Amino acid sequence: MTPEGERTALERMLEARSVAIVGASAREGSVGNQSVVELVEGGFEGAIYPVNPKYDEVLGHRAFGSLDAIGEPVDLVILAVSNAQLEEQLRLAADAGAGSAVIFASGYEEPSAGVPPLTERLATIARGGGMAVCGGNCMGFANLERRVRALGFYEPKDAPVGGVTFLSHSGSAFSAMIHNDRALGLNLAVSAGQEFVTTVADYLAYSLGLESTKAVGLFIETVRDPDGFREALAIANERDVPVVALKVGREERTRELVAAHSGALAGEDGAYEALFDAYGVSRVESLDEIGDTLALFAAGRRAGPGGLASVHDSGGERALMVDAAAQVGVPFGEISDETSARMEALLDPGLPPVNPLDFWGTGRDAHEIVTGCVRALLEDPEVAALAFAVDLTSEEYPDMGYIAMARETFSETDKPYAMLSNFSSGIDRGDAKLLESDGIPVLEGTLTGLAAFKHLFAYRDARARAPITGGSPVADQVRSRWIERLSSGEPFDELEGLAMLADYGVPVVESVRVGTLEDAIVAAERIGFPVAVKTAALGVQHKSDVGGVRLGVDDSPSLEDAYTDLERRLGPQVTVAPMVPAGVEIALGIVRDPQFGPLVLVGAGGVLVEVLKDRKLAMPPLDEVQAQSMVDRLAIRPLLDGVRGRPAANLDALAHAVVALSRLAHDIGNHLEALDANPIICGPSGCVAVDALVIPRRL
């Protein structure tokens, strides 16, 4: 906030008390006309100033020939004009002291040599005037609780007002959310467009300052203010406001990030994966999923320990639920014998008292059976939430059927509780509204509804994470030495990379660099055969790709053959290291994202690193729990438990190595372009890095 009595430019936009519409028109169907209609019919209580020299009045409001003719600064200027007029009109708005603007047009013009793009010139004008700007190429915004509708296109005037903020880079998604017919009430919806000046981070921070905001939905293509966005997500965590994001554009960057495997695997989407995990953001895959998830979060109830319970009137749909829950990754609560006994006493003979529950038998005493079983499940300490999973087809007597049962039991618990329909097209909207009027969220699909519960549980787990404590594991002089070395611009060799890892506590293999066959034999005899021999030629980043690795060299003659071949093709410099006992190969890495900084990567290692693309990323630093979670989410995770008679790997040692690498990333990651420790060999006695590639940051 600005000093007492003053408002920020963003507040003058979203809470405007006066609005000028440049290009206002009496012609129905035009953007200039609809912009006035939306304000008038939306119940705007402030001053409305149509600006168009062609008219004396528009929709009963006096029209002005220009912005300066209004005679006083307005909070918001809606520019319902073409690209060709944008620069002049925005400059007039800034000169007139306007606090903000909405730009519907794209801001495109043909490039001209030596002339900054129109979008840059518009941003310069706005920033010079201290203005907030929504757009360009947007549909505007609707502050429904303040009745400020800066829109150039029709949106329903009876849209429900509630506790959900929706911020979107897609104008169509923005409009679809306002049009929702599921009582998903919005307090604020913004079509951010190209964000010439004001970004999603700004809108997010504003919405989190509203007492009414209970959940935030994002439809985003990118983040243009990374620091501001992270600050806003931190505020969301402080306020316990869930953020649900539909991030589009998963494809890898068309340019190669770095020469390291970690950079190639991180791709365009890796930073968002890590960012959302760090701040407990629920990432969804569709608008239907964002709708169900926001509905469940906006109900305000939070999950405690345990899993999901669900009740059904169909054995087939219960089986569908079991299959879908396994696909989505939603755990069912393991109910107690006492809970089973309570349900068995109520159910018709032959119906097993289990979770998930099929309660439908003869249909007699249905109310007592269903409500009794729901109560038993809700009172079980291993049940964190309940889904009343029946298809909400029309009920002839809503005061007697499933709706009545749900309304009765919902009010008796504070656990999350939702009606879940398996077929959205079969939902009776009138019946759904009866439930929603009592605060019962209605989820509109098997997969999307279960995903909503998965996000609810993940949010619980994220909020339960302990804050990272403790400082760097290395002394200041060690950290400074590595920063100085990285800043030198000189390339790293394998041994330096291994030494850096070792300083931070990542176990590494003993490795010796030699430049002659005789020295190689001496080193191998000291280390003990068998050994691994690898080229140490500078500039070779992936040794196996050039045939630069010989493994299992078990005597001096074999070593001579290996060395001679490597010397002939790649030069005399090689490293000699002991062969590490067989184990599961894991890749650890660091990549610096241009927006969000260093990321830690854990993935399938060795030759599988690029074939499977099985990896997880996180923002450093990490603790043991977070590190273990990254490992547990890998597709190759079962290999670490031992398969076909092989012993299980030491998972604690692997988690410790991930934590150590995360500390390195936190300390000096901004001086790295990338780091690969691939493979890390994981076995029952621990894990050890046998290779390291370090690429200093190019400054």
C-alpha cells in the first residue's frame, strides 16, 4: 500500500472509482459500445466517461471529445481503439494523470529499422506515468465483488461472486471461467494478455491481499516476473491460500539449454515443475480439472492424515473408482475393524463393509444405511476426506434422496467432503445447486474429481513440510575458492568436478589423472584391478559418445591395450579409477534456469538418462524428506528396492547425496551453467559418483 489516503496504480485499476472509455460508441456490438454496457449493466457505481468526439452521449452518459476534456484524472482508461491509435491515446492518458489502462488490441505494428516495437513504447509511456496496464491483447478484467467490469465483450452479469481468483493468459479460458454454471464464485478474474507492464505476479499479490480470496486459479503460458511471482507464492503459503495452476507449453526449448544432460532433461517445463513443488502449487492438466480442484479448495476444508473414503450405489462404478484412483495416484484410507463392524451392522447381507463402499442392496432403509455408513467412515481417523460418488441425475424428491443424505452428513463433519459424479453431462444442475448452496462442492468427473482430492492431499503434505534449517556444509573459504574457480572461465576436468562434489559431501570414486602408460599402470596397481580408464581430453564432455571409456580393465596387458587406443584417438591424458561394484545407476545434476535459477535434478542414470527422460527437479536447498520424495517419484524407483535377487540400494545414502548436491546448488549454483554427476552408482553399501561434468556459467 501507498501512504494513507493514496492508492497504488493497481488498486486504481482493479478498484476503479472512475473509468474513461476511449473509443466509446453507440453502435451495438462494437467493443467501444460493449465496454460501456459492461460497466453500466454490471452495476458500476463510479463515474463513467465515454470519450469520442463523434458523440454527445453514450448510453445516457455525457461523452467527451478527449481525455483532457474530462477535467480531472480518472482511475482507469479503457482503450477500445485500434493498434494505430494506442500510442497517442495512452500518452494522453498518462499526461492526464490516469492511474491505469486496459488495452484490448494486440500492440502489433510492422517492424521499422531503428524504432522500438510499439509494445515497448507503450510500456515506456505507462511506466513513465506510473500506470498499471492490463494487456495488451487481452479481454480485460472483472472485479466482481467491487462491480468493476473492464470488458470489451459480453460476460454474464449474474456470475456468482465468491472466493476464487482466476488469472489467465488465455482470454477464452478467462471467459469460460466467468461463464461457469457450477457456482464456482469469483471475486476477481483477469485476462492478463501480453503483460506489457502489469504481470500475473502483480495480480496474484493483489488477490492475496483480499480477505475474500480462498483459492487462486492460474492459466499461464510463462512467468514474466519470476521474483515477484515467487514472492506472491510465498504470501499464498503464509495465508494458506491454495494456488492451482494450468501451465501450458511443456515442450522443450527449441534451442539447446546447455551441453549437459541435466540441461537437456530440464527443458522448458522443468523450472515450473520445481517451482510448483517448492511452493505447494497444484498443477492441473485441464480446465475441467482446475474447476474441480478450485471447487474443492474453495470449500475451505483441509485434509488431515489418512486417505480417501468413497461411497457408491453401484458396484461397477466402485470398480471404476478403484481403477481411476490407482491411475491418478489417490490413496484410499485403511479403515479400522471398528469402522467395518459399524458398517456391517447397517448394510444388507452380502455387501462387504470396505472402503470404497458399495452401499446399494435392496434399497430398503436407504437413508439410515447410507448416512450411517458415511458417518462411520468420516469418524475413522484414517479417513482424511470423503467422496459421495453417485451420478447426480435428477431426483424426484431431493429432500429424501442422496441430496438430503449428503446435506445431513456434510454438516456434521469438518473433513473435506464432496459429491462426485462420474458423468458431467448427466448432472442435474438444479440438484447440484442445492448441494452447492450448502457449501458442498460438486466434482464433475471421475478422473478430475479424484485429481482434486489428490491435490488436496498434496497440499496438506506440502504445508506439513518442515522449513529447511542449517547452513552450508562447507567453510566460507571453500565456497569462495570454488566460486573463484568457476568465474575464471577455464574449463573443468573430471577430477575437479569430482573434487567439488566431494567438498560438498557427495561420495565420489577415487580417480587419478595420468599422461603416460607407465603412470597408468602404476596407478592401476596401487588402486587395484579391475579399473576404469577414461579419456581426460579437455573439451570431451560425454566420454562414452566418443568411445572414451574402458570399463573392467583387469590386468596390465588389458590396460596397455585400452590406453594405447585412447591415446591414439583422443590423446595421452586419461583417468584411472577403481571399478565400483554394480548397482543402480542414478543421474544427479544441476541446471541453472534463466528465470528461476539453479535446479536440482534426479533421474535415471547412465545410458538411460536420455532414453527414458525419467527425472524430477527441485529448487535448492532440500532436506532428506524432499530428496527422498524426488527419488520415490522416479519411474525406475522399484529398481532401488532390488529386483531378481539383487540387493536393495541404500536409499538413505542416495537421499544424503541429493541433499549435499542441493547445498552445492544453493551455494554456488548461480556460477554454474550445469553440472552432471552421472552415473551415481547406488548399492547396498551406499552410493558413489563415478563421473562429473561441470560447465561454468557463461557471463
